[in-house]
Amino acid sequence: MKAPLTINSRVFNWPKRTLVVICLDGSEPAYTDEARKRGLMPNLEKLIAKGGEYRADSVIPSFTNPNNLSIVTGRPPEVHGICGNYLIDPDTGLETMMNDPKWLRAPTIFAEFQKAGARILMVTAKDKLRLLLSKGLVYDGGAIAFSSEKANTATLMANGIDNPCAAWGMALPDVYSGDLSEFVFAAGVKLIPQMKPDLVYLSTTDFIQHKFGPTEKGALDFYAMFDRYVGELDALGVTLIITADHGMNDKHTADGKPDVLYLQDALDTQFGAGKSKVILPITDPYVVHHGALGSYAAIYLYGADAGAVANYVRSLQGIDVVLSKAEACTRFGLPPDRTGDLVAVSGGPNKTKVIGTSASAHDLSGLDVPLRSHGGLTEQIVPFFINRPVSELPKGLRNFDAFFVGCNFAD
């Protein structure tokens, strides 16, 4: 038996068999609940009967990058540094994307296991995430990491595999489609028997969850499709854990219009232009389905009184929590140098409120259905399924415990 590895202050035993973790982007627990009620997920039911069904907390902000990086490092953002897609760079003072691997401060579980001789397979839907998650991997025959978004340009040198689209006769899926996620599952089913990896990570996109609610046909069809792959993966004899990076909720009023608080406009009116800057960490290159509207905002102050601003924001309808930098870092496990002077989290009694900057800054023309989004405490609870009995679970189960549970406690 190989020696345990200490990674980011946690001890990981070698898994007893191939360990597959699936991150179903945006998979609010209601999605699997509703599909199961309709008998659309028989393979998931079998998986649960063999192992178990639990609920876990995601990282706040409940966005894709912070949670995926937490899952693959086993630690919160205060350790790995990725607290959103977008921030004010503390070194330059400029607004910038946080998609470059240079922002990652902690080694991934994959990179550390590969150094010890493990074989690693990772397939993501979007390439921006693949770049971060694959940091430290060496493509010497012991690792494969590529995205379905750019599967047609994957190479042995950069990804450990040559153009799987051509090799498998599969068309490159559209980035705004459920097919982008199905490609991830299909790749896992094809490559696991061939490669016999020790650790596998399959991470999807939340296009379907942004577009369809849990009871809508588009979502039910997606989860029925996913269930077929659950059955195929389970049949490979792997340890299979399914969780999510965050949930998803309706973020619109009864008439279907986005339920938005334009916080920068409100602060400029109350305290004067230039006294504050609202940053929305949900901002990324793929805003068609959410318009860069989410339920978490960082507020940077340039002369406005922190106490006065905090009290004012707390008074606004739909705001759930306003915290100082220190309070937010303590409560949510965030890196202080990459967190605003204040943090505001929205939702409201109906979970529908999202935060924007200024009305003129958001292009909502791409929203062809009523807005669904995430980012707040209302999207923190996620599913956690495993196909093996577990000897124990960490107290206060988190989605980023997935590899820790699979390595240490799965039968």
C-alpha cells in the first residue's frame, strides 16, 4: 500500500480503486429530486442504495471557479486563493479576470498525486476552468486534461491526448448547450477503461440549469441523459462521487423580469460617484445566460465611510448579509487581499434578488428565458452522492470534501 499524501494540510490515503468525482455545475438539489420523482434516474437510485445520499455546503461565493478549485485542492479559497472570476488586483488596483493559473496559491490534489505516481484524468466543459484545474500536471503519459469546449485542439504535449473529437468521430459541441456537458461524461466513459486512472474529475457547465428550472423538460431531459452515464460509470467498478459547485434559483419577478438591485447606481446616488466600486465576481467571458448578475458582490471603498455604506446596503430590499472584509473572510474562508472592503450577499425572502453594478453596464439581450442565477447563501446547499458505503463523513460536510471522502472513507 502506498504511503498517504499530505496535501494542503489534509492527509489523503490512496483510493482503493479508481476514484471518480463529478461536479455537476449548478445542480440545485431540486434537479435530481424532481427527476427522481418522475422515475428518470434509476441508475442514481441504485447508486444511492449501494452507498448514500447526503447534502453538503458549497463555498461562498457560490460560483463556479471558487468551488471547483476548492474541490480539487480540498480547501476553501483562503488557502487556494480563487475567490471568484473577477476582482480588483491588489497589486495593480485594476479590474481583472482571475482565470490565469498564476492566481492559484495551493497545489491541486491531482498534481500532488501525480508526483507520487498516480494517473490522472480530468475533463471539463470549459477551457478557462481546465487551465486552472490542471496546473502542475505533467503530460508524460500519466495525465490527461482537456475541455470539451476545445477538444478539437487538444494535443499530447498540452493535454495528454490528441484531438478526441477526431479520434472518436464526435462533433465539437456548442459552448452554449447541454451537449458540452454530455461530452464530458462520454469522455469519462471512454477513457477510464483505456487509461485506468487513479483519480478522475469530470466537471460540467451550468447552461441547462441557468436556462431551465427543475421541473422543466429541458432539465428533466438533461438529468435523464446524465443518469445513463451514471449507470455506465458505476458499471466500471469505480468509486463514484457526484456533487455540485453551487445551486441555482429563479432570479426574476412574477412578470419574468430580472429581480436586480443595481448597487453601484444606488451607492453613487447615496454617497457620490467615485466613492465606491462594486465588483461582481460572477463576471466571466460567458455571460449570455446570466448577464453577469449574481447574488454576491464585493464593495471597494474610496473615501466613503465603511459603517455608513454597510448600514445603507443592509437597508436595501433583498440584501441578506453585509459583512466587513474581516467578517467575510472569517465566515466564508476568503483570502483578505482579494476581498473587498465590504461583501454584500442578496437573495431576499423569495431567493430572487441579484446584484448588478449599473443598469447601463449589463447587456441582458441574451436572456431569452427568465433569469436564473446563483452566488448567495440561497445557492449554498448542494447534493452529495456516493456509490460506496462510507465509514464516516467529515463533520459539516462540504463539497470540497469529495476527494477526501473518496480516498479515506469509501469502502
